[in-house]
Amino acid sequence: MKKISIYLLLINLLIHANLSAQNLVKETQTLGNCSSYKIINNKVIFNCENNAKVLLQFCSGQVVKIWVSADGTFKRLNESFAVVNEDLGWSGNVNVNEETSAYEIFTEQLRIRVNKFPFKLQVFDKYQKLLFNDYNEKGFVKNNSHISSYKTLKSDEQFFGLGEKAGSLNRRGKSYKMWNSDQPCYGVNEDPLYKSIPFFMSSNHYGIFFDNTYKTEFKFGSESNDYYSFEAPAGEMVYYFMYGNDYKQIIQNYIALTGKPIMPPKWALGFSQCRGNYTHEAQAKEIAAEFRKRQIPCDIIYQDIGWVEGLQDFDWKKSNYDNPKQMVKELGDLGFKMVVSQDPVISQVNKKQWKEANSNGYFTTDIRTGKSYDMPWPWGGNCGVVDFTKPEVADWWGNYQQKPLNDGVRGFWTDMGEPAWSNEDATDRLNMKHNLGMHNEIHNVYGLTWDKVVTEQFYKHNPNKRVFQMTRAAYAGLQRYTFGWSGDSGNGNNVLEGWSQFANQIPVGLSAGMGIIPFWTSDISGYCGDIKDYDAMAELYIRWMQFGVFNPLSRAHHEGGNAVEPWVFGPEAENITRAAIQLKYKLIPYIYTYAREAHDTGMPLMRALLLEYPNDTETYQLNGQFLFGRELLVAPVVEKGAITKEVYFPEGEWINYNDKKTVYKGGQWITVDAPLDVIPLFVKKGSIIPTMPVMQYIHEKPSYPVSLEVFPGVANKETSFLLYEDDGESRDYERDIFCKTKFTAVTNQSGFTIKINAREEKGYKPAGQRNYIIKVHTLNKPKEITVNTSKIKKVKTEVLQKTADADFEKISYSWDDITGIIYVKIPDHGEENEIIIN
């Protein structure tokens, strides 16, 4: 009997397994065969089995929207949160060529082939090279609500992007999730993190934006060497294919879809200081005075969340601030801008505002009770989560946030917008309902909807002023509203062991840039960990600062009461960090020019080398260095005790920017010296770098000499730089009110020809009088220099430098034997000048 019972049990299990398998087959849907199509203007709809349809929408000759609808209805719960423009230049109808086994559509750049039996999408370039290919019949797979798309993986294909992700720059062989998560002290391969940007680029000349806000997942060959996939647990299979000759073109196509990055105020590109307990008036004044006394440039002092009386009433905490408006004014007189934090919640302790929001239905609700969702919060007690997807919330929030702005505060950092404590393991949050949908759909865009309200309300209340807003949690398209920082980095267990987390901030930042977060910073020093031994911490702080000054938004920040001002680490650290910060301020004209380029093209200031050298496969693995703009290469030291750095130099010749003399030939790895006080920094031979005098804050002096460092290139090849300038504060740049000046330099047999082109003024010109100081780095003493065919007078270098900001009429030159620099001082009247150096 015992044996019979076992046999019956086994038979029963087999029957159930077979039935389950049959049910799984029924639940799994692919597209099957394609039987017909219909053209509607720039759209082609293909009809497949089981009522499924595939829509191809030609936004341009390079950008194609692919929408697979399992039931053929093409319905979405919400319009795209990221895409703002699908009309990218396509005009007229689409022509479909039908063959026996396939349909073909041609653009100027692409050939799209749709195989009929079964449906299979293929994209070729105009030279018939296959770029993008559905993997067998699995271009679309649906199982219940779960959707997937599998693509053929080429053996040499590499992937980059997905925004701010930890780990190596190259995504090949790895998998990633999109679920905005509060991950303090995150590891070097931890995933997911704070932001969800489901946009990636392939070395095979295309990019994909998977416009699905659920917990999407990307598997770049982690399951097989034959295919990669992107998938979501729910929602629609909508993605955009973007072709590009290089990564830059792909990025330009992406921002054409999702919007241009806004430019920060110019002062935001200076240095800023923060700390977890920066929440006191006396402390802010003391810190500001110390920066000025020690002559360490600084533009921004932050206030963390404890500045408020209650979350989030935007009222100054009475016990901490005696006269906040006067405090902000006094700081402003010293050149400091104050930025304060805000959280997206209202504490139940803050009874007046909580009751107001609750009665108006401004909170997310709990589907189990129908009441406002009760959210535990790291501080301030339990809170209501403000529902920024509800239109009525915008003006209400905007009126509140305007209060500190009316006191002179210059901007916000929007913190905890995941919303915090809503990570993957916090499944109770899935009971939260927003105006536009359930939390599983809205979670990843929650921070974006908040940032949108913050910025649009800022513009409404402060016409024609640029917003400063730096955010932690976001979705694709954030560049239209906000800037970013990388969250709570560092080692919380032992702050002195944070070197690997620090090193990982380089690829995190470069990846953020490729997700169109061009204005970004890491928390200099790392946010996490108690600092108990400042002498021991000094080396890590110095190296982080040497990296951090090349973050477009340079912010030193640490948790709690852990001070991270330069002077607390001792005199050596103070001097080294002062020099690093001063270097950034010298480079502001260069940095600001690239800030405008970021707005126009989406190209980040911190650039992975593959963006400029896409055909150099060595750049695919470069996680420890980057380009700053096009001309400068930065290779921060990220190892404890290291006094050298292995640097890869791409094609061309590269000059040590520190000594302005040592030359390295490109196409090879070289070990360079990097003692503690040296940032490995290099300039490409054949470059012009505009700089300005060191100031204690941006535009401390409204007019100042602009120096042009010329590093002559090879004979007869022109070197150029197009300097961009505007008022730095208004939104006039969006209306193309600015000025540009082009500088060129050519090396010839007799010397150099340098040309200052006439300034192109579009409603703006620099304030006051100023000179250009041309600094030509050469070992050859000049025999004669002419400006516009007239010989100019030679003076001593110290005389020329003394008159650089005083004499706006005389033209002169000098030669420095020790440095090998030719100086030419020439007044800037906005006119064309030609300088010939023999």
C-alpha cells in the first residue's frame, strides 16, 4: 500500500506539473506571424497574431518609436513623463516595400526590415550593416503582465548608460534594475540606486530609451552571450531606437526627445560647503567668515533639513535662527548664496500644515483604508507623502517654498525623493495610490514630478531667474528641471576605508553624464561615516577634493556633525585643497562655455573618454579618468598612499597642465608622478584654455582680464576655442541672448598666428573694460610680435601683469625665460585682432 500511495502521489504531481506548463504556454504571448500593415502619416501599424500589433513611428530619419501592444489597443495609463517631443523632423508619409517574407522601410540613414514569419524587427544602417536585431521570435514576450524584449547580442557589442549606476562604465555582462532606492553608503556594485534613467547606448551605433516607469530590468548578456534583454513587470512595451554615427549624436537625439538640460546660475559652478547639521544662523556666519579669512573661494553654503520648524513648512526654526533674512543678506554681502533642503512630505507633528494637506487630498492614499498613506520618515515622525501628480498641489507647494526665497535663499536641494524608505524590500509602499496611478507605476517618477513642481513654481514666482535645484531621486527627463548629486556615498562602517567607494564615484559620475545629468556632484569626503581622526582622514579628503573640483557642482558634505571644511584637516590639507579650489575658479570661463554646450547638445562636462574617442576600444574600460570638456584630461588618484597614477592617453599629444611642459604621446598607458599635492591633469596639444583670475566667489569683480592659455599644435593646423558668455543669472540664455568670441591659433615656420575674432553679440556684452592676456606656452623666445601689422612694445612680465586689470588702451608683450611663456596684453574692444609672433 505504501508503494502504491507513492506512485499515485508521483502521478498526481506529474499531472499538475503538466497542467501548469500548459497554462504557462497559454499565458505566454509572442507576436507570431505578421499578416498586414496600415500606414497613418509617419506611423506604420503591423498586424500580428492574437490581435497583437506593432507600431513604428518615424520621429526622424534616425529616431524610431516602437510600441508593441499585446491586445492591439495602444493604450497607456499615463502619457510619457520623459518624452516631450516626438516631432524630430520627419515630414510626409512612410513608404513600405512589401516582399514575400518581409516588409522594408527606408530612411536616409536607416533600413528597417520586418520579417513576417514570425514577426522580427531588424535595423540596418544605410550601408546594410545590421545594427539591431530581435532575438529569434522573442522580440516581444508577454507573460501575464510581464513584458520582455530580447535582442541579438553581438560578440563585440558593448553597452553604456542607464544614468547614475554603480560599478564599471561598461555594462556588458551585467544586469540592472530601475527602482529609485535610498541606499546609504552604497557598495561599489550595489543596484538599484537613487535614479532611474532607462536609456543606454550600444557600441553598435544606436541607443535605446525604454519608456516604462515600472521596475524595469536590463540584462546585457548576463544570461547568455547570444542575447540581451530589457523587461518590465507591467506597463507597455514602448521604446525608442536612436541611431548615431557616434555617441554624441545618439545623445543629441535623446535630448531632442526628452528636452535640453537647463543651465545653472553661473555661481553654482563654484565651490559649495555643507554638513548634516548645518542648521544654525551663527554657524553659517562663522563658516562664511572663516572661508573669507582663509581666502578659500566658496560660493554656496547649504542648510540641511533641520533648518525648518516642521517638515515641510518652509519656516525657519526659531530656536536656530534669530533673523534669517538678515543672515542671508549678510552672507550675500560676502558673496555667499544660501541653498536649503526640502523633503516631499508633511510631518503629522506639523499639525496645521498636515491638516491642511490632508483635508485637501494632497497626500497619496492607502488603498486599504482610503486615508492618507502613513509614511514612516527618518526624521520628523510619521508623515504624509505629498502627491505631486495632483495638479492642485503645485500652487500650494509653490507658495510654501517661496517663503525662504523671499528671504533671499537662492535655491533648493530636493532630498529623499525616492521617496525614502521605499526600496525594493518595502513592499507595503505598493499600497500607496497617487493621483496618476498606483505606486508601482509612479515610484520611479515620483522625484521627477516633485522636481517639476519645484522648478515650474520657482519660475512662476521668480520670473526670468534661473533655478538652482539639485536632486537625489529622478527619472529620465530630469535635465529639464534639475541637477543631480550621487547620494550617500562613502563607508559608514569605517570612514577611513572609503577609498573604493570614492574610486567608484568616477564611473558613477561619468554614467550620470551619459544619462543627461551634466551638472552633477559627488559629496566631497563621502557622506557616510564618523570622522574620529582628522589627520588620518586628510589624505582621502584631499584626493576626493582633487576629484571634486572637476565635478561641475562641487560640494563638500558629510553626515551629522562631521565637519569637512578644508581647515579642519590640518594646514597641509587646507593649503592643498585651497589650491585645488582656486584651480577650479581659474577655469570658470572654460567651464561655463561647456555649461552652454551641455544645454545645447546634452554633452556632459565630465566626459567618459569614449564620447570623444568612440573608435578607441581602450576607452570602454576607463573607470579611473575622464575628460573635462574636450581639452582637459583628469586622472584623479583614488588609492591610499599612491604617489603615481597609471594614465591612458588617447590619440594626439598631451601636455602636463601642472608644469605646462612635459609631453606624453597618445595611444598608450603611462605612469605619471602624482604626489599628494598634485592632480594628474593634462591638456591636449593644440588647445586654447580660457581662464580668469582667482576670486573668492564668482564675479566678485564684474570685469576682469580673460587669459587665453595657448598650447600650440602641429604646424599649419588651426587650434580654436569659442568662448561663451552671458549674464549668468537670467533665463535669457534660453532666448539666445549671449555673446561668443572665437580664438584661433596656427603654428607656422616662423612662429604663431593668433586671431581674436570680432565678438558675436546677441543682446549681451561683457560688463566694463577688460584685457585679453594671451599666454603662449613655447620654449622659443620671440624676436618680434605684431598686432594688426604694427609692432608692439616689449615690457617686463611683472609690468604686464600689473597693468592687466588697469590699462585698457596699450598693447604690449613680455617673455618669461623661466616658464617659457610669451605674454601678450591686448584690450578687448570686441573687435578683430591678429597677432603674429615671429
